[in-house]
Amino acid sequence: MVDGEQPLTWYWNGRGWQGIGAEVEFGWGLWLGAGLLVLLPPAMIWLTSRIFPPLPDSPWAWFPDFWAVSAFFGHMTLVIWLWIKAVEFPVLAFIKAWGRRIR
């Protein structure tokens, strides 16, 4: 199957990365979906742990809070990874250029 989209090409103009090719537009629906993906699962976990709290002297009483925080960071990582893939951002080249700029 042939891709219909051409890959983006990036170049360093001395101040920042400049994209050549089609621009990827992120509409409000995509931002809303990403926000819901990041916030809704941890909120549901947190709310459930407050409605049905674990026993206070239970050795696993810490787990619902840990699970909610890890769900937030896990979903945030997923959204960031998908964003990097969508815009084809050259992460390693950016880190190398940033390191050279700091020196």
C-alpha cells in the first residue's frame, strides 16, 4: 500500500527547526481527544478510589493513587509519542543541536 502523504523534511535555519512540505494541522477535536485520553482514565481511577477507598491499614492502600498517577503519565507519554510521530520531529538531531548550542 502506498502512502498518500509525503514525509516532512526538516532543516536547521540557525535559530530553529523549519519544516518543508505539508503542514500538519491539529484541530480542536484532536486536542480535545488528546486531553480526554490523558485526563479521563486517571480521573476515573482517582474517583473510584475515593468512592470505594481501600482499608486504611491495608498494605495496598497506596496503590490506587500510584495507579492514577502512572495512568496519567502513561497516557501523556502516549500522546507525546503520537505527536512526535505525526509531525516527524527529529528528536535526536534536536538534542544534538541543542547540546552544541549550550556549549
